[in-house]
Amino acid sequence: MSPQKMNTNSIRLQVADRKLGDEWAEWDGCLDEHDFNVDARKRLFISFSLFAFLLLCGIALLFWYLIQPRIIELSSILANWISFFILGLMVLFFFWLFLNILSIILEKNLLLRVFRFEFSLTFLAPVVIRLGNRFGISRDKMSNSFIKVSNSLTRLSRSQLTTPRLLVLLPHCLQQSIRKKLLALGEKYKIGIFTASGGSIARKIIEKQRPTAVVAVACERDLILGIQDIFFKIPVLGIPNRRPEGPCKNTIVDFDEVENAIKFFLNL
């Protein structure tokens, strides 16, 4: 048997010995340590958010530059109004971005709030992740940075949280010893702890239990989708698991980090 065939069989065996989540369906079985060492600081996501803002502004200005002569032919007044609108939108967007960054730096809630909704960096995540990928930054690394940013913004909203009905979501791939310790927290703090094998299952659990706050443990790929899905409805703290054996098998998580997140929501 050729080395190439042996490697292919090895990869298939590695993938076959676990139940892959939807977000890892394309994983080739490689256990390269670099692929799973994705810890990143908050400044990574923040800096690329600024970059994305400048890039979007540049595209908008270029588009307006190209069509402006035609608009002027129709009405110079209309062209002026559109110019003011575009400039005002850019200033407002920059002000919003500045407040998000300042909130994280000063650890004070300065977010824009309209009725019940706070406008944070969350909705920028898909754009920033794609942009980072263009510069060779993996989506897992960028997602790790985003999760830390999202957690900071959630913690800053503490004054707006009522006594929550807390729900803890765990992935199916956690090591059993860690799972038992985490399940014991449910009895200790009188909270619901559930295992979700994927994003669709997690959504069903949330819809059924109707929590007012969520602590979620999962890989970055599942967490970022979950945070985007429920961020505007329910405050959530995401805790990425670590994958020494690759995704979806015997993953681990910092027990103290999970307990601290529970204590935060329970105001302990």
C-alpha cells in the first residue's frame, strides 16, 4: 500500500471515530495542533471591525462617485440630499463603533440603545470573519476574538439584567469527567443544564425552556452562530471548548470559567 493511501485511510479512521457537528462536516481529520490553537485577543476582532468599516465606507463613496453625475442630471438638490445622507450615515456608524470600543476599554456600558435593543458589534461578525479569512486568519481564531468581545459587552449590560432564569448548554463531545462536574453545578445553583448536539437542538432547548440568560459551551463555530441567533433576545456568555484530539471528541473546558459565568448571571 502506498504512503498516500495509508494517509487517506488514517484520515478516514480519525473522522469516523467521532460524531461530527454540522459546522465540522468538512473537516479532513488532520490533527495539526496549529488548527486548534485559536486563542486570540479582543483587539483582533476590534481592529478588523475598524478595517471593515473603512472598507465599506470606501466602497460606498466609490459607488456614489460613479452614479453621482447621473443623479445631478436629474436633480442637483436630490444629489445634495443623498450626499448629506451618506455622510451622516457614516458619521453615525463611526460614532456607534467608537462607543462599542470605548465601552470595552473603559468597561462601562456606553452602547446605543433603542427601546429594548442595544446595538453592538455582533452583527458585524460575518463580514469581519470573511475579511479576516482573506488575510489568512482562520474563522475559528477570529470567532474566538469575537466571542471575547461579545462576552465583554454582555457583562457590561449587567445593570439591565433582572434575576435570570439561567440555562447552561453543553456540547455532546465533552469529556465525561468534566461533564459530571458541570452537571453537579446544576444541583448546586439550582439551574438547568442541557446537552445540545448542534445548533438546531440548542435552539429547540432554548425555545422550550425560555431562559432569560444563557451560558453556552461549544466550539467557536457553533458559539458564534448561537450568539448571533439569540444575542438581541437573550444575554449569553459563550465559553469556547478546547480540542486536544480534534473537534467533536473528548473536548475540554475550563470548569472555573463556566462557574464564574453562572455566578455572574446569578449576581453572586
